[in-house]
Amino acid sequence: MKIAFFSFSSLPSQRANSVFVMKMCQGFSKLGHETVLFVPRSNNAVPHDKIFDFYDVEHRFKIIQVPKPKFFGSGITYGLLCALKAKKMSVDLAYSRHLLSGFFSVKLGIPTILESHAPFKQNGYIYDMLFGYLLKAKELKGVAVITESLKKHYVQQYPLLKRKIFVVPDAADVPEGKARTQSLHGENDRFCVGYAGSLFKGKGIEVIIPLARLCQWATFHIVGGTQEQIDELKRQQDAPENVYFYGFREPWSINGYLRSFDVLLLPNQEVVNAGNQIDIGKWTSPMKLFEYMAAERPIIASDLPVIKEVLQHEKNALLCGPRDIACWVETLERLRDSPALGTLLSETALEDLKRNYTWKARARKILGYYSNQVS
């Protein structure tokens, strides 16, 4: 089968969504399907080989860069161009992380699956109207969402969607070959606590800094964020000396950092701002959750409904109230004093990932759903 994957993410990029689209295309291609990824054309052209290396992805699929005009409504033009190119290539299925590309592929008669990580309605009335129109189209074969909470929300808002919506959480690759580690700042003989991800409000930095002040016996390592964000955090929160910032690191290196830590933190808050002033806290399935599982290190995470769709307290992770700093301190001390518990939790998490949450398994579930829809 020939699959067109529509994305509005530039490549390469520091955004997690760019990792998502590259890994998904690899997943489809590993199942033997000819996959073509459509992305906006960048002013800073990067050879495709370097893009694949940047994301630690096998060169199994084709990348087509599509012009994105620099004017209001450019997403409409971009979406139309993507759909026209896919139609010309006679693709069998369009898989879209971009609503407008998916809209035009449906209009052109291409069987299409949309993927949503937050309600389209949050992007404005036009997006909500287009999505409502698509639900009635026979060419729309399904809507993939990343959490049960998001599925429930959509079904309440759009009863017509009940038969077309399905849940596929995010995923991660299981590292192959010899495990890589990265050198860390500070005193490496101290207990090393790690976080990898963005520094947007609600992602958990507001927990990590006070936690570090109370746990001077550990070092805290924060991988991610722009230099501007890091400088602002240092000014606003007066980060203690046992906190080390690494800034953005290329995706291929992240597993090595995660494996260098003794414990991994996932302190998401109830409200999460992903940088566009839109709250995704109720819907998000953080990709780093699955990357943590792949690193085979014990995880302490926030006790939130979306997190508990994947993590179970005392089984594959330890959970704390998002703002209960005392609980985070006690749980860190518990893992420090009980390495055997950490090993048990991390081994269980890795097995859960291998069984349910690899990119290849995710792609297989999506295409299995599609096969059932068209059979």
C-alpha cells in the first residue's frame, strides 16, 4: 500500500511533533508500505540523509517538501498542494496530522485518516467547522487520538464520530545494540535525577526546581528548552547549584541521556501550555513518557488521568500528586534507598513498551483499524 503522511512540521525541528512524524513514517515503512512524508519547504535546506540521522530514523521512506507561502491562510494553500501531489501519486491512504491537508485529500476522494492530539475546536471556528464537515464524508475512514480522555471529549461533542474514532497512544523505539550513555555535568557519584522535554508552563519545571532545593543530595539534569527559556528560568526561579541545564539536544542522543540518569521525572501539571497558549493538559500523552519507558530507568510521574492510561502506580512507575512536592521528595528518597524497586519498575515499564507502545506496533494498529473500516 502507498501511504501519504501529511505534516505541518518543518524538518529538522526542535518540536516533538517532528519526531512523531518521522517515527510514524518509519513505522509504516517497516510494515512494508511505501510511505511518503509531506512537510513544508524550509528556507534552510538540509540534505535528507542528515534529517534521517538527526532523528535516528532509517532511510526507508521519501520526504517531499511542499511550498508554504508566506501570507495569511498559507496553511490552506499548503494543504491543497499536499493533497494534489498525493492524488497525482495515486496513494492508497492519506494519513494526516494537518487538518487542512486532510480536508483536501478527502475532497479529492482519497481515503483519509486524521490524527488529533487536542480538540480541533481549540484552533478556532473554521477548524471546528471543517472537522464537522469531514465527519460526514465517506472518504474519512477514521480519527486517531492519543488518549481515552480525548476520545471521550470528541464523542461528546460529535456523536457522529463514535464509529470512526480510535485511540493510539504515542510510542518510542526500543534501542538496538549496545546501550549508549552521555557524559553529565556535576558530580556523577551523586544520585542523578533527569528530565527531558520542553520547558513550557505545565510541563513540570515548576516542580523540579523546588524539588532540587529540597534534595541537595542529588543532582538534577534538565535536557531540553531554548537558551532564552533557560535564562528566564534561572532569573525567575533562582535554580540551585545542583540543577544543570543542557538545552536542546538532537533526538538521536536523547536515549543516551535518559540512560545516564538514576531516576526520570514526568511532573506534568493539570494545565499544560504547549507554546501556543492552548491548554493540552487534559489530552496530552507525552512522547517522553514512552521514551522514559524505553530507557529502562525508574519513572516518577504525576498522578493524572491521562498519565494513568499508561502508567500504573507501584507496577511500572511511582505516581505523585502534580503539586505535592513532599510526595516527590519522599518518592525520590525511596528510589534512592531501594535500587531493587527501581529495577523492578523499569523492567516492567520496558516490557510494557515492547508489548504495546513501539512505533511499529502503533502503525500496525492504525492500519489494522483501516483494514476493518474498508473490508
